[in-house]
Amino acid sequence: LGRLRDPEVTVASVRDAVQAHEHEGDKVVHAMEEALAKTFVTPIDREDLQRLSAQLDDVLDLANGSARACVLYGVERPTAPMLALTGILERATAQLEEAMPRLRRHEYAALMETARAVRLLEKEADGIFRDAISALFHDDGADARRMLREKEVLEDLENAVDQCELVAETLANLAVKHG
């Protein structure tokens, strides 16, 4: 959705790009599941790796859902709160992307720091979400359709950020468990 700051970019093209990433993520999850099934001994419990993989897939699914909701409900341009939540989601996923190799390198203190950073981003997203929803429902001139479509997209974005926090918590738990 952040690409929609460019007036030449359409909601449908963003949805298609996000959906392509989501499909690539699904392939990675399936490859991970196959590798876990074929590996006799893993340095980290299979269940933990599977949980982490599923949680990361959920982030992609929720981001994809927000882009699809824009097209489905006719949100042609994201609102300022949508762009703010998208920016937070981008920062949170960048944190997670940077953290994942640290798990393999046993950099557990860095994983704990990532969890703290993502938790702060999630709190920031909560504030933006609450303010945006409050503004929607306190706008006496807003029509019900606009309120519903914007609320749906905002919820999907906020849920995606929440899921990033869950991934970060899982990484922190693995750091405690193996550190």
C-alpha cells in the first residue's frame, strides 16, 4: 500500500504484487515443511520451526488481505492512517527479516532486541489504529460504506503488525530456550 503514494500506481497493481509475494511465501513454507519432514535432527525443535514458519506466513496472508480488501471494497487511495500502518508494517517486517539469520548464528541477545523493537512498533500501530477508528466513528458526515471499507483495511493492517509482534515473541522465546 505504501507504493500508492505514487499517483501512477493503482490499488489493483499493489494487490497483485502483494499476492505474488504471498504465493512465494507459501512456497517457502511448503519447502520448510518438507525439509523438516526429511531432517532427522534439527538444532531447534521441529515444532518451534513449524510455528515460526506458520506465523511468518500469517504476516504475508494478512498483508495480502489488506491489499485485497482495498480492491474488494473500492479503496482507491489509502488514507493517512493506512499509509502510517503500512509504514510500520514495512519496518516491522524489515526487523524480522534482519533477525531471522541471527537465529541460525545463535545471536540471542540480538533476537531479544528485535522483539523489543517490534513490540514498540506494534504499540505505535495500536495508537494509530485506535485514533483512526475513533475518527471514523466520530465523523458525523461519514457514510457507512466508507466507514466499513476503511475499518476493514485498517483492521487487516493492524492485524498484520500484531502478527509481526507474535513472530518477534516466538524469536525471543527461542532465544530464551536456546540461549
